[in-house]
Amino acid sequence: MKSTLLFCFGCLMAIACKSPQAEPVDESGRFSSTPAYVVPSFEDSTSFHRLTDAYPLVQQMFFDFAEKNHYPSLSFGIIAGGRLQYSASMGTANLETSEKASSQTLYRIASMSKSFTALAILKLRDEGKLDLMDPVVNYLPEMEKAGRLTTDAPEITLQHLLTMSAGFPEDNPWGDRQLDVSDEQLLDVLRQGLSLSNVPGITYEYSNLGYALLGKVIHVVSGRTYQQYITEEILIPLGMNDTKWEYTDIPDEILAWGYRWTGGTWEPEPYLHDGAYGAMGGLISSIDDFSKYVAFHLDAWPPRNDPETGPVKRSTIREMHQPVRFNSLLVNAKTPFGTDCASATAYGYGLSWLKDCRERVRIAHSGGLPGFGSEWRMYPEYGIGIVSFSNRTYGSPGALNAQALDTLIALANLKPRKLKPSPLLEQRKSELLDVITGAWPEDQLGIFADNFFLDSSYDSRKAHATQLLEQVGPILRTSELTALNQLRGYFVLECTNGNVEVFFTLNPQKEGFIQQVNLTLLDS
């Protein structure tokens, strides 16, 4: 059980009125110096090397899964440390020719294509060519004829389409058969009026139509088809040279064909040609190629001062990963190994977000079409991701990917990035420690923000702190500072008769004054 005392130091008359010195400014009017930013890093830089011992077990998990669930073929890759660390394939990519699957085999990745469409929209936004809050009708006049569910419904924006909140109904069974329709057929759906399930902006509902419309917006804004724009601006710069939109552009020996398991036999699914709906699910890629995309997303973390090297800014990639439209609270969720672990889910920009009871954040997207099933996911704070493709109808290996990543993290004892304290936080810790353990000298109280001197009397706060320290006895040692962010952290006073946790947080002023301190008596 914890006993907590809140430190908000009291009014000290003259000291309370002491104003911080103004910082020098440069010619631009900005402060000429900034606090040093500390980049989170992995404590054990060799941890990814320990993954090697776990690869055989993970591979066997995939082999067993494919056999048990009647997958013609299944390919997967593990990405860490900026590259594809391991890949394996099992089964047959083309039953007619008996071509075996490999990491170079190209599968239709279905809705995993959506993040490329979202990334293209964000890249155009970064270039100042559109705004996410723009009404879709600004780019597609046909939207005017789509109709509204209520008279007070807002206009559908690009952000609504990106976050699956435009009010369109879930359309997987229908949308999956629309890949090869023309642009005119797509726009005719709008011209004829839409059936809507909700007003825009109030709920999540998965929509393939929304992403097909985003593909057309890319065309209108860039002057290039979405296929051309994504290929030229994203795929080629990332070295994804084998990734294609049209299956007839791919040699038969490296193309996976899709199948459906029916009545104990495999039935081939017809390949749909590339078309207007490809923006929601048309890309065809390999493990080798797609792993470059996963590595690109992982490289956006953590925020840092390094030069930009990708086709899109790191901050834009991180923006894609953020929860924008809440989806659900999964109170009965479990870890891949069956332990109860509630989770919250949301949709960002072309990617899904999940945070579980372990504080583990997962970014992912699955894909499913007649003949294919796929999924990729990553844990940004662990620096690891996985991707897997199959040529079985709606054969998404998402649950298997989750189990594989959890297995790798556990066996390699991977830890999330840890933030080392910033110089400013370390400085304030030292100064705070001097005050707490000293005689409360008034000439050292300038480290506190002015709110402290308005909240409670100096004598009262000093008495409470003194009483607590007398209770735990002499201080034997002080722990290292644990940083929670650049301006917040805690340390522990290890004492003869107990321990005291000292939590403190700095305010947003340039000097970073201490605005709050909690002293917590820890259980012995």
C-alpha cells in the first residue's frame, strides 16, 4: 500500500515573487538555446542477435499452422534492426505448375494496400496540395450527388475517408469483387447516390469504397493515377521494384495464384485485373519487397534529429500510427498465449492501432480477398515487425503473427526502448534532492514554478516532508533517475526503515521549473 504526499510548495512572500531571467534570443526572435533532447534507445544493443535461436521454433509454428489450416502456401518475414532478419516459405504458390513459394513470390496483399494510399494522401498534404479537412467534394464533384443521411450531417472530408468514419457501410463482401472496375464506374456509384449507415465523423466502420475514392483523389490532385503516384513516389524510392498492381505484369514463376478450400479440394480463384478499387486492395508484393516497407515504418521511431532519408517524413509515418478514430474496447481480450489482457483499438491513417494491458502498442493491417490472406504488424517500441502472405481465401495469419512476435520477444528477452534522463531533468533531480534532504534553504527554492508558492504554505509542506523522512530514517542511497519523458521522472530514496519514491514534473517554461512533486512511501 502506498501513502502519497503532494508537494505544492507554499507562498514565500519575496521568494514567491521572484521572476525567472529572460532567455537570450537570436535574430529570429527565438530562444538561442534549447534543452538537449534525449533519444530513447535499447539498453541491450545486442538483443536482436538473440532472435536467431528462436527462428526455428517460429518457423515450425508457421509450418504447423499452414498444414492444419489447409494453406496452399504461406510465406513470412521478421524485420528488426532496419532489415529483413529472417524469412521462410512453405507450400506451393501455383498448384498447376507446382511452383514452390519463396520470399520472392508475389502475393496480392489486399487491404494491406490501404496504408500506401493513405501515405500518398499524407505526402500530398505535406507538399501543400491538399488538406485532410478538405471536403471530398472539392476534388470529386460527384460526391455532391451521393446524398446525406440527415440534413445536419457534415460534409465528408478526406480525413473521414482515411479513418473509416465517412458513414459508409462495411462493404467487404461487395468491395472485394470491385477491384477491376473503371474510374467511371466508381464515380457512377456516387452519381447514383449512396446508401449510408451513419453520419460522418461519429463512428468507425470499415469501408473499401472510401479508400477507392482516396485513390481517385490522388489522381485528381497529382495528375497521375494513384498507381503511378504510389509507384514513383513511394515504392521505387524504397527499393520495392518487384511490387506491382497488375498481375499480368508479373512472370508466372514468381506469381502466387489464389485458392479456396472447398469440399476437401483446392478451387482456383480468378485473378481480378487492376482497376479503380486497387487503392483499397490491389497491390501485389513479396516478403523481400514488403519487408523494406516495414523497416521504413519502424525507422520512424523514435523521434530524433537525424537527417530525413525516406520518401516521406518520419513525422508523417508516426502520424499514420496514431489512433485517430476509436474502434473498440476489448475487455475480454487475451494475449496470444491466453492470458487475460484488455485492449483498446483504433484506426489511424491506413493502419490499425492497439494498446493492451501490458502497455504494448501494436500497429498493423490485415488483408483478405478471394484467394489471398495477409497481415503485417509491428511493435514500434520494440523495434520489431513481421509480415506474412498466403494464397488461401481470407486466410489472414494475424493471430499467428501475434503469437510469433510474442514468442520472439519472450525468447530473446527483448525490452522496449528506454529513455535516459535529459540533462535538465537530471539537474532538477539534484537540486530537488538538496532541498528535500537539506534545511529547506530559501535561496534554493528558485527551482520551483510559481504555482508552488500559491498552493500551500511553506511551513506546512516542509513539515510534512520532514515528518515522512523521519519515519523512514536515514537515507542509505538514492536510486538513479527514471525518466518518463523529457520533463518528468522519479527516483527512490532508499532509507533505513523504508523507501520513498520522489516523483516530479517540470513546467513548460524554457527553464523547466518544478511544478509538482509527489512523495510516496513504498511498501517495505
